[in-house]
Amino acid sequence: MNVVSYRPSPQDLSYTFGGRSAVGKVRPGTILELYTEDCFGGRVRTVDDLPSQVCEFPYLNPVTGPFHVEGAEPGDTLALHFVKITPARDWAVSTTFPHFGALTSTHTTATLQPPLEERVWRYDIDLDAGVAVYHARNSDFSVALPLDPMHGTVGVAPAANEARMTITPDAHGGNMDTPELRAGVTVYLGVNVEGGMFSIGDGHGLQGHGEVCGTAVESAMNTVVAVELIKGVATPWPRLEDDLHLMSTGSARPLEDAYRISQHDLVTWTSELTGLDTLDAYQLVSQAGQAPVGNVCDTNYTMVAKLPKAYLGRPAAYESAHARLRALGSQYTS
């Protein structure tokens, strides 16, 4: 088993997908052990560290990478299986911002009302108990919430030499912020440039669907990823697979277009995997599918379309890449 460890220094962190040289090359079949910083680069450590004072735009939402996958070419697909996602510190933070989030004015939704207060919450992370402890700021209320670590941001370099800020989700991946991207999940990303150039970041100890206030329980992570390359198979939008489900994502504005993209991709993927014609696949997804929300705050919004594999006869998506990578991950952890 080929295991590679990489821990970036602050100057090695990236803030775009595309427009950057690789920090390293990996072969398909590699296990990557990574450290990723939180969306504030570790600068927000106490409730007094307001992001507007300790962070500098656009240096937010750093990612670890990019990594060049040997043999990856446009028209291929990268499969990244998340073996482990573990908070790297015993604390995490979340915030509200004056003009960011689903329940406040923004530059694209301008209203005549006072902006929200910029406020920081600090969570205590207890890995042994498996909880993140929420503390209200204006009372003594607190509650332990179950940890559900995930990565909000994963993606590859876009096509046509484009560089995209890491906060923007699109067909290349990016800041999708779906809680579905947890350990045990394989994400499929279409390759746009030689090497794929994938990066990972924005760890969340937990996050509600929609990331409604604009931030989750933001945490640095120690993450283990198994890498595979599927040659000659294209992927139009990021797709996810766990042991029980297939999932398609869509990112756009308005939110209903993100919903349409994700549903369209799941319908056409279902048709390809089962041989059903488009309308038969459409009917099946319509009645058996789910639609978890990714984020409703970023420069694009993200929706997920999700369908149990049992209803499809457990098809071998991407040449059974998920099963192979899961087995590789189990070998690593045993």
C-alpha cells in the first residue's frame, strides 16, 4: 500500500481551484494523509477574534493541494474516497456576518434593514465523547451536539485555464458544503486538466443542511483519502456514492436551478446505469429520491439529489470504484 502524508505550511495553502502548481504528485491507488485548516486559516480562536479583524479577504477558505494524479487527462474521472475525517483540535468556531448568510441582507439581496452583528461562537470538541458542545453567547445555555465530520470544499481545477475562488461551487466541485461528504463516501470529479489537480479543505465538525448562517462548526481536520482514476469516463457534475446511495450535485443561482441540475444528473445517471429510458428513470427518481440541501449562502448554491442503490439493483457505478476504495481504506485502518 502506497501511503503519502502531507501537512501544508500556511504559505502552502491555496485559495483557488486552478491557477496553481501542484504541491505533489500521487499515483492512483495512493492513500493520502492530509491536514486541512479551517475556513479562517486558524486565525479565529476565541469569541473576541472577529473575522473582519483577524482575516484578510480573499484569503479565506484555504484548501490543501492541489495534487496531480498521474495519468489523469480531460475526459477521465477522479474518485476520492474519504477514509477518515477527524477534527484536529479540541475546539472549533462558527460565526455570523453582517452581509453573509441566508437570513440577512447581502450584496445581491439588498434590503433596508440593519446588518446582522458579527459574532463568534466557540465549540468544545470532545472526540472521545463524539460531541461538539455549543455555548450560547448571551445566556448560560449549552448543549452537546453529535459530531458528524465532513469536508465542505473538494474539487479539481476547472477547464480552460480558469481559476475559481475556493468559496464558489460549480461543476469542478468547490465549496459545496453538503453534509453528505463524510467519511465512508466516495466523490467523483470530472478531470478538466492534466493531472486533475484536486484540493480538499473547509472541514466541519458538523453542519446543518443549508449552512444557513453561512458557517458550520469550522474545524481543522486530519483527513485520510484514497485516490483512484477512472480512465475514459467523464463526469459532468460532482457525484457521491456511499454504501447505500448514489448522489448527484448541482451548483448555481437561483436555488431551483441548482436543484434542477442535481436532479437532471441523477436521472440521466440512473438511466445509464440501469438501461431505463429517460422518462422511466425520471419517474423512479421522482418517487424514490431525496433532495438534501448543500449550501444556500455561497456565490452559488448547492443541491444534492440522492437515491438508494437498492432500488437500482445495486449497480456497479464507475467500475465499482467505491467498493474497491472502501476495501483499500479498510486495509489502511486495520
